[in-house]
Amino acid sequence: MITLKDVFRYFLVLLALSSGAAALAAEAERRTIKLGFTASETGEFRQLSEEFVSGIKMWADDLLDRGADPIAIVSYDDESSPERAAELYERLITEDEVDLLIGPFSSSLVLAVAPVVERHDFPMVVEATAPEVFQRGYRNIFGIYTPASYNMLSVLEMARERGLSTLALVHQESAFPAAVSEGARQAAPGKGFSIVFEDSYPVGAESLDALATALAAERPDLIVLGAYLKDSILFVEALERSGYAPKMIAVSGAPSLPGFGQALGRSSDGVIATTQWMRDGRIPGSFDFGFRYRKRYGFYPSYNAAGGYAAGQIIEAAARLARLRDYSTPQEIRDGMREQLSSMKFQSLLGSYRVDETGMQIGNPIYVIQWQGPHRSLIAPEEIARWELKFPFVPWEER
């Protein structure tokens, strides 16, 4: 059983070593801080969750390399199930008595877990971006990514500048993809777009051919797809079989992953994706992180991996700034963490961490990439873009 004194010592070591106060750290008993989260080792979110977790583990190892006591990671497979995730976060808090929490992967799972951490008044950083997560009045949920509703705003602007005017919206029936689609729908009139097609499909769909055929009949200039990796690949394959090529197609997040291009080959050429992090996004530490991550795992990191690393950085900064004292109760410790997570301004690997009164992230940028041949090319924001938009989308038969 972890005692109150133990909890303080855990934080004392973390705070002292992170701030360079070696003398204070030497007096502290060497302890292990317990960091809890669930990973989707199976199910819909397996691959994306794996990369997020790899980033967390790399941060924990870097913390140890800087001289701090080790972080003991307590993690379970939530099976990509909201119900299972909620059960496991209850276990992490009440049975494992973890000191710190990071949320599960995906907005759907965070929505299931949020009532649990709220009931225990336990602050938690999350990668979730669905606005609904931050609209329920929770005081213990703190986002690290820009909200999904902002995801496609720069894409709509690029399309408008090139004279496009008709829009099709498609999304998977889960929280994050639906929020991407809804954000684009609300912004469309102000950008001069008329929506000529709008539809969704269930989680786990095995075929999207009927949807793609119906969409093709409306011949929209721009297609915006809210999706994860597997279903985004299914959609592009179905669209190619329909024979219709829009002038632009943009997908949330998934095409920024190498697996998208590997699965589709030439069919990925020209597809646009939004992403929360790029190695060449001019964020301090990005190239170093990318180099070291590739050396460790054998491939370059996605924004999910960078997000996991940034989640660790943000927790570390909040603990350091809280300056917890030896007579703090567990609740006072949580209160100190919450106060810092809600008010601090911090430069993480993702950019400027800053949240509003709901815990929603408002400091980080959105990047836009495009598959150009076998490469993912940064095309926005304009001030840091290294390539120009390849426009219009090349017809399937000309590839």
C-alpha cells in the first residue's frame, strides 16, 4: 500500500530532478512513480494507440536518463472498448493507486473514462479532440491536441482559394471523426461551400463501396473524410473503384501515417491529411525526437507518438510547477496538479500548451500534409510549408 509519505516522496524526486535541484533529490528516498493508463492493444485503435504509448515510454526513459527515479508504468489492454476502459481506470485509481494518469487513445474512450476520473477528482491529460469531451463541464480533463472541429479549416480555405465550391462530408460514426465532419459542416457556408453530400458509416465497416458510389453521383469538388487508418484506406479504395476523382480529397489524421501510403501505393498520391505534429514543423526538439525515435523503433514517429511524448512532458511540467509539500494529502496533490494543468503555459513537443476554462487545448497548431508520390509533404501553414499543394487531384486512370 502506498502511504501519503510515499506519494510525496515520489513527487519530491520528480520535481527535484526535473528542476535540477540535485541536492534536494539526494536527500529523497529513491522511489518509483506510478503512471497509469490503458492501451488499445487489441481492437479498432490498436495501431494508433501503440504509437501513442511508444511516445509515453520514450519520455519515461528520457526522464530516467536525466537522473530521475524510474517511472513505473501501470497499463492494461482496454480492447478499444469504452466499457472496458472505464472499468480499468477505476482499477488504476482505486486498486493500483497510481500517482499520475494519462487518458486512453481516442475521444470515444475518453468520454467513457471521464466520469470515472471526475468522480475521484483525479486530473488526467488526454489526446482526445472531440469537442464533446470538453463540453460536459469536467474539471479534470486536459487536452493536448487542437480540437477536431478546427481540423479542416485550413483545408477549406485552400480549396476556396482554388475556386472549389461543392463539398461532400463523410465520417465514421465515432466521436473524433464525427467532430471533424461537424466542424467542416459548420465552417462550409462561411467559406463559400455548398454541401452536396453527407453520410456516415459504422465502426468496423468492411466495405464502403455503396457509400462511395452514392457520393460519386453528386460529383463534389472537395471530399472531407473523418476517419481512422483502416477505414480511410477502405474509403479511398472504394472511391477509386467508383471511378470518380474529386479535385481535392482531405482526410483527418490517418494519411499522415506511413501505413496509409504503404497500403495504397499510387492511389495515395494527392490525398491531403491534417496532423497535429510534423518533424519539420519548427517546434524545438522535433528533429531530435524524430531522429531518436527512428533509431529506437526503426521508423519515423507519427503525430500520435509525438503526442504520447508530449503528454509526459506536460505532466512533468505540471508536477514541477506545483511544488508540492511534504504534508500534502492525496487530494491536495491532485489539486496542485489540476491547478497547473489548467493555468500553465508550456512549450511541449506539440507546441504551446495552453487550455481554456473547459480544458480544451487552444495553443497548438494544425499542420496539413499531402502525399506527393511516396512522400508526405508539408503544405501548410504557409509560413513553414516546404512544398506547394499538388492540384488538382490526378484522375485514377492517369496514375
